Amino acid sequence: MFCAPYKQKTAGDGAGLYYTCRAMKSKELVREAKQIAGSYRVSEGRGLRLKDYDPGDTNGLKDKKEARKTLERGVELLSEFQEKLYAQDRWALLLIFQAMDAAGKDGAVKHVMSGINPQGCSVTAFKAPSREELDHDYLWRAHKAIPERGKIGIFNRSYYEEVLVVRVHQELLGPQSLPQDLVGKDLWDQRFEDINHFERYLARNGVVILKFFLNLSKSEQKKRFLERLEMPEKNWKFSMADVKERGCWRDYQKAYQEMIRNTATKYAPWHVIPADNKWFTRLAVASVIIDKLRSLDLEFPEADKDKRRELAQVRKALVEGKD
Ligand code: ATP
Ligand code: MG
């Protein structure tokens, strides 16, 4: 089971015991996160079939309450990693979320990032492009939003819409005003190729990329849509456009499958996360992020000789100061 409650009886002072237990819990958490992350990671997508992935899967976990507790601890651990990421100021982390409506993108972002210092994190939601955005290449708006070193950037939808909604509704290509000669049958393959190059470029510049496809079933989407209609506080989340897109379900599944097949790479893997159980979706997303951050061996930068001398002077000034 994912991180059973940890009990340890040892003699010694309270604080020491607290930190020992904490460290061991973290170790256990990290181990379990690695297992979950590995179950859903796709680094090579050739031949992948989405129908082989069960949206209701919970990786053998049944206890929602236990999972929630584990998520809480996971969020604490994430926040520890984030502090180091920020202090070290070398890597940036880019998290990309793609999914059908009501798959739980917003909830996953909200819960998983709840312990994160907002100063080190930004969320960008990509909606239908504006006139100005349409006048540029499609990566332009995304590139501007890539997180800087030390920070975490979350893309709620992304440039992947260019091979999803635009592929399903090809009339959306019209307003992009591309030169006619450049719009041929190879367009989608070219976009995959360009996206892979873009991501490799980012990876080579220290941007760690994790991509999440929240894999929702059509029946669960219906249930969530009906809920949104029935609960006044959820009405705002619902629009006729969502139902229209639901009508294109098969085309979307095909487009997602093609997308993963062509853009899952070692340097920017996809994760096909089961999305029919929100509690598991959140735990799985957190696990993937924990597993990756752990692998970066993040550490607080050590003060060098000059810095230590400076700190000693600061201390002296403070101690000897009159007030
Ligand atoms: P979400 O649906 O992500 O929860 P929302 O309902 O608040 O967010 P919407 O107004 O639905 O926001 O905006 C997202 C819409 O923008 C989606 O239908 C998406 O397909 C569309 N979109 C995003 N990027 C593009 C793009 N490059 N070209 C065309 N449409 C796009
Ligand atoms: Mg929407």
C-alpha cells in the first residue's frame, strides 16, 4: 500500500525522533512515488493504444482516506523540493496538463500545488488564441510563459492544442493565416517534429518537462457534466461548447493518441493518468512530480569562503549593534 502510517518507537530526544521519522516517511513516500510515476510514464510512444489505459485504474489503492493523507504529506515534500529548486536557481520545472473537459485539470493543479510558495510558481491557462497571438507562430505565446530558472510553471492546456482542437476542428487553421504552400498533408507530423525540437531545446537549457494527459472515460465525463448542471456552485464551469466537444469524443481520443505516440520522449515524457477517480489523479500527479524532483538531487547552495566571511561580518555587526 502507498505509505502506510509510519510508527517508530525509539529512545532519544523528541526533535531528533521527529526528524528521523520524517526522513523515513519521506523515503517511503519517495519510493512509492517512484513506483506510481513509473506505472504511467510514457517516454516512447510508438504503437501506444489509449484503449489499453483504464481511466478507472487506482494502481491497486482502495482507501481514499489513506490516499488523501499521503497526498498531504506529498504536498509537504513538494514544497521542500521547491524551496531547494528556487534556492539553487539552476533548473526550471514545466508541468503541462492536457485533457478533455471535466477531467480535473484545475483540481489537480489546485491540490497538488497547494503547498507551493506562490512566488516560485506560475500558472498559465491557454485559451483560444487572440488576434495578436494568431499573428505569430503558435509557440510564441507559450515560449513567453516558460518558467525561469528556479521556478515551476504550469500550463493548463498548452501548444498541444495545436495538434488537438485544431486537428479535430481543422477550420481553426483558417484564422492562423499560414501561407497556403505550408499547409499540406504533413502539417501534423511537422508540428510534432517542431514540438519535439522545441522541448529538446528547452530541456537542454535546464527546463525539466513533465506532461500529463488526464485520461477520463466518456461515462465519467457525462456524470461530471450532470453534476455541474445540478449544483449551482458548479454551473459556471459548464457551457454548451463543452457538450459540443463531447460530440467529437472519438476524434479527440485519436488526436490524443497520435499526440502521445509522436511526442513522448525521454526528455519530455507523457504521463497517462487515470482520471475517473479524482483522489487518485491528484496522488498520481504529485507522485510524478516528486519522483522527478527527487532525481535532480536538489540541494541548498553551500556558502563559499567569501560568503561565509560576509555572514560572519553580518553576525558581528548585529551582535555589536546598539539596538
Ligand atoms: P478549461 O476548458 O481548460 O477548463 P475554461 O473552460 O475556463 O478552461 P475555455 O474558454 O473553455 O476555458 O478555454 C479553453 C478553450 O480554448 C478550449 O476549448 C481549447 O480547446 C481552446 N484552445 C486552447 N488553445 C487553442 C488553440 N491554440 N487554438 C484553438 N483553440 C484553443
Ligand atoms: Mg472549457
